[in-house]
Amino acid sequence: MKIARAVVSGLFLAALGTLFTTAQEMPGPPKVLQVTREFIKPGKAGAIHDKSESNFVTAMAKAKWPTHYFAVNSLSGKERALYLTGYDSFAAWEKDNQAVMKDKALSDELDRASVTDGELLDSLDQFVFTYDPDLSLNPTTSFTGVRYLDITSVQVKVGHDHEFHELSQMFIDGNKKAGTSSHWDAFEVAYGAGGEYIFVSPEKSMAEIDTAFAEDKQFRDALGEDGMKKLEELERDCVESAESQLFSINPAQSYPPEEWIKADPDFWKASPEVAKPAAKAAAPAAKKPAQ
């Protein structure tokens, strides 16, 4: 049941994609999700990495860039940070990239920030995912108060997507029957890997994780002995591997939309975009070295 338990945990997860629109109440996940993953050198995380990443945020805020993103830092597994941006389409992503390249002042600042940040990294990779509504349940529509992301990635065996969709439908139906609090958005990898799906849950507190694990019995009881047997058989047939990891949102490395800041100012005040105006208003600010 090792893989089965990992998949069960992952499919209790909710909506990564709802986190990327500029409105506080959101119509749903983005169709295209771009993720940059940075592996941090030992001893270079924390405040050191926050300061380096603030160079990107300051540059974006200075340019009043309309595309926003947020960062999460690992609480399990290898030390790493994820930077998440959503788009309505691949064409919208292309348009944003072209606009950055045309803005020489911004692109130059981002290049300089990349050189500085690169000194802190072991490696960097990027992924692009597309939203899969058929594998999703009860998408999240508000980001207020969220502090953690619980992310599960599932590697599907080549040629077994049909069984995986059947497996996912069993989780959806089982959770509906059990009346659990489960809700998730599913994304399939388009570029950067193969045969991978991710299921992500935004959590306001770790108590919500306790609830998800406690509801596991409700789910199993709803499926019954025969249903659980079929579920396990499907997992053996179609799942190559599954991995769950926990991340905390880092406002100091994020470029959040204004609506998020207004709805949760005490949390997002650590973001350079929020802190910068306050620094200007203080008399000693002009004497401080540039960040």
C-alpha cells in the first residue's frame, strides 16, 4: 500500500491553479502553469536567498509588471524553492515573454538578478503544466489566509493514461460519497518531464492536513473492500511512482497581485513590493545601501 497511500494523500489535495489570477475571488485554475524550481546550496537558503530573490521582485514592481507570481519553500525533501506563474494560454505566455524582452530596463535588471541568484543555487529546472478538469474536484476559489502548499506528483506508466483516469475517477467518486472536505486541481506536464501529473492543496494551517489524513477512513469506508481492492489493482497497473512534499509560501520571494495584499496585508508585508513604499517614507531610508 505504499504507493496507494501516497496517491490517496495526493488526491486529497486542492487547487494550485486557482492561485495565479489577479482577482481575489477566482473563476478557476489557469490553463497553462509555468513552474521554476531552484535547488539551493547548503547554507544559502533563508535570509540570504530572500535578499537575492528580492532583486527580481523589486525589478517587477518598479516596472509595474502585470504578470504576478509567488514562491514556496520546501519543508520536506531537498532544500528548494518553486516559483509559480499561470497563464490563460501558451500565446499569453509568449506575449508576456516578448514584452519582457522589449523592456530593456527590466530585462537588464532581471539578467543581473539572475547572475547574483545563480551563485546560491545547485541547479535550476523548469516545467510547464496544463490544467486537466477531468481529474479535478471542487476547485478552490479563494487564496485568503493560505500559508502552505501540499504537492503530490504522480508518474504514470507509459501507455497507461486510461487506467490512471479511471483511478482518478474512483478517488473523485469515493470522496463525493464519503462527504470529505477534499478538493483539488490536477495538472498534466506538457514540457520538462513525461507522464507526470501534479495535485496541489493550499492549506491555511497544518490542522487542515490533520483533517485530510483523518478523512482517509471515511474514503476507504465509502469505497468498501471491493472498491479498495480495485483501486489498489489500478495503482499497480498504472502508477510508476508517487511523491508528496510540503511547502510554505514565502512572501519575501513573491510578487503578489494587489488584491492579495489588500486581503491579507499582515502576511504579504514581507514582500519587497509591499515593503518598498514604507522604506521610502522613512527618513533614514536614503542612507541605506541599495538592496
